[in-house]
Amino acid sequence: MSGWDREDIDLVEPGFIEFAADGSGQVGFVAVTGWLDCHASERDGSPGVEFTWEGADEGDQISGRGWAVLVDDDTIEGHLFVHLGDDSSFRAKPFAGAEP
């Protein structure tokens, strides 16, 4: 994530974003935990997803939006926005041992 230092991203647990086949998902970074509402999309000819999210940051309610696209077989890139707050680009790969 471009908006935070690596050690901050992994403060509580390793930072992650997860998309489920049913259109839901989760995100976690720094002290933020969030739940996603996802919709398939396409950006510049690449398959992707757009999402809104809501969750908590150290107990305070937080929400936002974002998007991600498939860059290659195991990498996504995207951008996450916090409502009335920060935003950050991100790049993610599957965790070792994660389900396909």
C-alpha cells in the first residue's frame, strides 16, 4: 500500500484483501477491519472488481470504496479510499497456502 509503511500495514495482522465468489469480501490493514460489497468490472480491458466497504478502525466506524484489477495470474493492483479520509494504491498476491 502506498499510503502506509509496511510495518504499519501489518500492525494487527498481515494486511490483506479477500474477494469471495458470492460478491462479498474482507479487508484488513493497520487497525482497520472491513467487509466488502463487490461487483465485477473491467478496467482498461482487464478483469476486475469495484467495491464499497465498511468496518472499524480501533472501534470507530469507517467506510469507503475501491477497485482492483488482475495484473497477471497471481497479482492484483487497485486503490482503496476511506470515506472523508486517506486513500492508497495497493498491490496484492495470494498468501502462501491460500485456497485458489
